[in-house]
Amino acid sequence: DMYDQNLMAEYHIRYGGYGGIAYHHVADNYVALFSHFIPCGVWEAIYIIEGLLQNKSDIQPDTIHADTQGQSAPVFALAHLLGINLMPRIRNWHDLKTFKPSKDVKYKHIDSLFKDVVNWEIIETHWQDLLQVVLSIKTGKISSSMILRKLGNYSRKNRLYQAFRELGRVVRTVFLLQYISDLDLREQITATTNKVEAYNGFTKWLFFGGGGTIAENDPEEQEKIIKYNDLVANALIYHNVVDQTRILKELVNEGYPVNREDIARLSPYVTSHIKRFGDYIIDINVVPDPVDVEFSLDGS
């Protein structure tokens, strides 16, 4: 939330209020790697790839999950050319077209799934152009968000858009076939995207000052507020993991069985034991006790 008299503030239909969008990239270890602060009217899919390209941390993921906005064909194409495995959570996947390699190809059991045929000619014709765009992004000459923003509007005259879209249809078709046939994959994608939703609630709980409203009008200060909130959230995540590890070790030492299935249900986004208000005494000279994580998960 932010004041409506602001250049960044827009009304968002889904959230029913004025504000901006804090777009987070959250790793599978629950930590936020990168965040953008973007206006509500922006096509969110354009920032799916940009966060990974600008990520300078030691963690360099090659797979990214997203919500339904990530199902765009140009996004699939650009991610594929950049070596990123895009695996979005897709709502109403049966509304998307799947494409066969040619009209002559017939599939015994799944032929009815395919609605059209891939136009390989336009991909081959503009293949060098596609690679040139990718190299420009890799060298920092142009951002992926700018490219995807330009490709977001369909144009019959935009041959580069058509080539990206056609390549994206190929990549997305392969993904859709995996998605509908692999239950474990669907569960993995759902669990990962739910983790991000939980992170959003976690950071909102931490952002309690001033009713959770950004009171700055300077875009740089707005970005700082989002990143500072991420920093506090990541510090609290680390604190929760240390506490949970210590308690699990104590349970094992007391003879209680601790197995991997139980630990898998734990989350570092717990807040019930955290005091947001009150007096805090911080002694930077105190070194935390070492946590020995090498204990058996079966309680032995």
C-alpha cells in the first residue's frame, strides 16, 4: 500500500486498492534473493527473468517457477534461449494451445490434445535475430524486461515477436505435456509457488510500521523500503532455522524420534514467538552458540 498521490501508485483490481507491487524472487531455501518494486499496471511476467539475470548472490538458480502470468509463449522462448528452465503454475492449462511438429505427425492416444502446427520456417528465418537479442541481454546492452515489454503487444508486422512466440509455443508444448503427465512435477510446482505466497504474508507481517503503507514518493526510497524489509525477513528466517535446529537436536538427545517427514512440514516463516514491539537489547560482541546439525533424522 502507498499514498494514492504518487507517480508509482496505481489501482490494482486483484488487490482492490492503490499501491505498487513488490515482486520477489524466493529461493527454494525460503530466502528472498531479489526484489523489484513495480507499478500495478506492469505486465508482471517481464520481471520473471530479469531478477535471475541481475542476481549477484552465490546462489545461481537455473530453474524458475512462477504463477499463471509466466505461461506466456515469448517468456518461455526467452527463458529457454537464456538457459533458464521456466516451470510456471498454470491455471486452466486446457485453454492453452499445444502444437505438433508437423501435420503429418499422428499420436495414437494424445492426438486430440494438439490444436495447431509449429511454424518452423519463421523460427529458422529469424534464428540469428533471436540469438542477437539473447547476446545483447547477456552482455547487458538491453534488459530482458524491456524486450518482453515490447513483445507483450501482439503485432502482425512484428516478425521478431512472431519468431519468439513460435519458439515459445514449442518449449511450452513440451512443458505442458510434462505438466499434465507428471503428478510429482505438479506437486513440486504448487509447493514452490505456495512457498512464495507464504513469503509474501511473512514480509507483510513484518512491514507493520505506519500501517504497512509506503510513505515515500521517491522511487529509489520506495525500492529501499522493499529491500530493507527483505533484509529483515531473511534475518528472521535465519533466526527461526537456528532455533528450530537447536530444538530438534534437543528432542533427539532426549530420545524423541525425529524423522524427515516431520521436518518437511516445518517452515521458517513462523511469527508466533516474535515480538514486533518492545525493548530489544543487542550486543554485537556476543557470538551465538554453534549448532551441530549432524544428527540422525530417524532419532537413532
